[in-house]
Amino acid sequence: MHNAYEDLAIHLSTLGMGLPYREELLGILREHLTPEEAEVLVLLPTRVAPFRPVSVDEIADQAGIPRQKLAGMFESLAERGMLFSGKTEEGGKGYALQQVGFGFPQTFFWKGEDTPHARHMANIIPRYFGREVTAEAWGASQTKPYRYIPPHDAMDHDTMQAVLPFNSMEKVLQQAKTFAVAHCPCRMMMVLRDRPCEHPLENCLKFDELAEYLIERGLGRAITREEAFQIVKESAEAGLVHFVDNAVGDIKHNCNCCGCACWNVGSIRRRKIPRDVLMATYFMRDTDEKICSGCGDCVKICPVAALTVEDGTAAVDEEWCIGCGVCVPRCSTGAAKLKLRADKVDHMPPADFEKLHQRILMEKGLDRPDPMPVPRPGGGG
């Protein structure tokens, strides 16, 4: 029997950053969409990078729905955070599916609202995004969509020269044109579940078309480049980990993560999912044993618990270290350093956001324009 929600769930699983099919996902779709809306969303393309909208005119003929009605449906879905909206390549208004980690489930929490619905979603989302779904969503491609960037004062001059420009938050902010800030979805979920941590909430930065979307839909607020620099500085001082899109340029967002709540840093800290399944890590912590005092300050600040003091010297677990550099500014003797991972010396991120996601689509076998049959799993998770 035809089921619009199951059809949509299968369709969403074929996105480049696809939503793995589970019964819990079906429940979320049923709560937020009418059957007619679910049927229409299946007409939107999946084999595209996030934030690549198509016009209503491109969909209207397929939908068999009057253009004005279809435009109203899309606008309503975008207003409720269920669709991304922005400018098409031709400059007109368009819409795109929310991809995992790029709008879903973030739109439920970016506003920072404490409402009955937000609290409900804060309990529902973790039932879907368990260990298996998280590993499946981010582990299906060799190229990872995100990477960590060390704080400005975590690398020496020679290393900075070797890896710039793509591993500098200063460069990321200089390249962006439009800026927005939203609440951290991970920490907001913990707040809404009455399990807050001590870290600041409003420091999730968005750039350019993603920033424009958040501002237009009231999911975040517009800020200046100078304010963005200040948020990055304060996040680093709070011991938070910078992560961005795994591209050299055209970066759309910067999250500032903690080991308490974050879906990636927290999962690694709790040893739930191997580091390299989730994230691109280009650096590794190193210790100058000659000057290390064994004080343990770096052990206390490490967001993934990858450091210990052994025989009076800080030792790193290179299987779990994420090379975030948070420990380096905390080292009073200068013994803590960052080094390029030996297996990453000759690996550069893709040139820009579009090329990054083209590569991910290719690695997942989703770069062909013709639809591929997607088996319907048995649910669970």
C-alpha cells in the first residue's frame, strides 16, 4: 500500500548527507508533515550539495499541483524549518531538502527556544540519532563533511605557514560575507532535557547563504564580522573545539563544540564512535618531554579525554586525539604542540563546499543522475 511517509523517508536516505531510514524517522515525519506535503517533498532532488535550492517552477509540472498552491506549501514548510530556502543559481527564490547535519535536526533548536515542542523534540531526536544512525550518516563516505580547526595560538609559525590558509578561523571569517549566530543545537537539547553543561549556548556561526536563511527564518540573528571574531575568541577561551566544513574555502558554518553534549566531540569522548568515522582530523597533539612538567592541566581541558600523565609526562592516545589544539594554550611550559598527522601530510580538503559534497556523493555512489533503487530496511535502531 502506498505510504507517503515511507516514500519520503526512503527519498531522504538518498541525500548526499542522507537521513538513515528508521521507524523513529517516520514518526518525526508524521508529526511535522501532512501526507500531501510528504508526497510533494519526494519531488525535490537528493543528489545535490546542501543549500542548493530549486525553483517552484521546476517542481510544479511534476507535482500536478497549481503553482500558487505549491509555492504556498513550500513557503509554509520553510517557515516551519522543514525546508531550506534561498536563491537559485538564476537568482530567484528556491527550496531544498534539509540534509542531515545541515538543517536536520538543527532547525528545531537553533532559535534557543524553551517550548513544549522544543522539549518534545529534544527527547525524540536522540532516539533517532543513536550510535548506529550517527555512524551510518557520517561514516558512509571516506571524505568527511567536517574538520577541526585549532585555535589561533595553538600552532607555531612554521606549522601555520605549512597549513594556511585552510586551517585558520581568521581566514574562514575573512572569506565570509554574511554572518549569523544561532544556539548550539547539541547543548540546547541538553538544556531542554534539564541536563545543561557550563558552556555558552549562542555561538553556532553560519555564513553566507546559510546565514541568510537563518536570518530570514528567525532561526538566528545577524551579526558583524567583528562580532563573529569575538565569538570565536570567547569560544576558544572557554575550551570549545572549532569545527567547520571540510573544505578549503566557501565554508558555510562553524560550530564550537564541547565534550559534554556535542554529537561528534561527545561521541568520541565517550568512545562510542571511532574518531575517523565522524570527522576529518588533520593534526595530532605532541609533547616535548624535555620541558613537560606533568602538571596535568592539558589532561583536565582535553575535550575527548585523550591525554594522561605517565611517568611525569603528558601522553596522548593517538587513536582518539582529535588534534583540536585546545590543550596547547593551557600549557604553561610550552611542551604541548600540534603536529600534522603523518597520514594527512599530502591530503588537502576539497577546494570548496560544492566540490566537497560532489566528492561525498561520488563516494556514496550517488553521483549518477538516474534514481537508484533503495531497499526499504526493516527499521529498528
